[in-house]
Amino acid sequence: MGNSRWPFVVTGLGLALLVWGSVWGLVYAPREVYMGDVQRIMYVHVPTAWNAMLVLTFAFACAVLSLLRGGWGWDARLEAAVEGGVVLSALLCTQGSIWARPTWGVWWDWDPRLTTTAVLLFAFAGILALRGFVDDPVKRAVWTAVAVVIAYVDVPLVYFSVRWWNSLHQLQSTPETVSRAFHWPLRINAFGVLFLMIGLVELRARLAWRRRAAESAPPLPSRVAMAAGRL
Amino acid sequence: MRGVIEGGWEFVIAAYAVTAVVLLGYAFSVCWRLWRAPRP
């Protein structure tokens, strides 16, 4: 893992795009006919959903490559992507709950889209917890990679749940299902979250890499002596 | 009852505030942990 500055630049670019898209969505975008101003939540909720699935797809790819090729780099990226996916999934559920209250009249409903998303959040949060419990680095890498491959089955279920089952949640928001007047703030925020997560996943992978290197490094003689009480 | 939602800015502000806190908080958390991590 390198030490270059590009992840900081990409993270900063992502934050700047998010500010730009959010101001556009809050101030300049028109009100939606039926939902009124509440629809403006879409400009943060939908980019979060798209990128949560994208980051978890990257975690799945890292898990497969970790199992097939080995190498600690894929394991570090897997850990970073799973953590990023958990953060975005938790944010997604919170935003959705806030949007549900004025539109559906409830904070939460066990409808297929919400239920599969909650399963996604808890499955990947469980994988992060699993990593914390396993001391052996090899077992930790293999077990979490297998767990990610199994948990990833839920991602297409989340995406297609609104089509396959009778859901309270609306169909997927895409350029085909969203009015043209709403496209630009949605796209800007989608790229904002994407750039932010690219930068943060790379930085988080470097952190996992450093921890892994420190874990396998032999203890310094002075530390051994200190632990034995000789210094 | 017209089937149109009136108002609701408090929900919009809450959603944007939660988004800002979570994303900025996570960005800060990653940078802080990386800065404190041992260098190989």
C-alpha cells in the first residue's frame, strides 16, 4: 500500500461535490408535485443507496480475489470496503426512516426493501465484529472473505425487492424513473459520495495494512525485556 | 386531504444534518485512526 496523497484529494473533491449538489437540491431544484419539499431528501438518500451497493460489491470482489489469489492487500481492501458499506447502510436506513415518517406516516415498516436493507446492515456489521474476535490473521482473512461472499447474496435482493415483491417502497430511482429537473443534483451527489468513498476506502485499507504489518512484526527486544520486567 | 405533502422542512433538514454528521464523522475517524496507526 502506498503513501501517496491522491486519496485525500479524491476525498476532498467528493466533499466539495456533495456540498454543491446539496445546495442545488435544497435551494435551486423545483418542488416535487406530490411530496413537496420532502422529496429533496432523495438527493442524499438515493446516492447513499447506490454507493452502499457499489462499495459492498467492491467488498465482494475483494473477498473473491482474496480467496483465489491470496495476499494481504485484498484482505485490507475487504476490511475497508465492509466498514464503508456498513456506514453507508446505516446512514441509508436512517435517511429512509426520516423520509418515511412524512410520506408513509411511520418511521419504519417491515416491507421487503426495508427488511432486506436491515438484513444487509446487520450481516456486514456482524462480519466486522467477526474480524475483531479472530486473532489468527489467516483464519480471519479466510472466514471474513467467505462470510462476505455469503452475505453479498442480499445485495441483489435489496435491489430487486421492489420489483419482485409487493413493496411500500417506490421503484428504484434511476434517470428513467426520475424527472429531468431532478437529474443534476442527484448525479452531482452520487459522484460526491462515490469520490468520498473511493478516497476513504483507500485510506481505511492503508490503516488495515498498517495494523496487519504491526501484528506480524516481531516484538522489539527492548519491549520483550520490558514485558519480562528486566528493564 | 389533497394527497399532497405540505411543509416537512424539518425532515429535510434532519436528513441532510444526519448525512453531514455521519459522512464527515467517518472521514475524520478514518484520518484520525490512520494518523495514529503505527508506521511499518
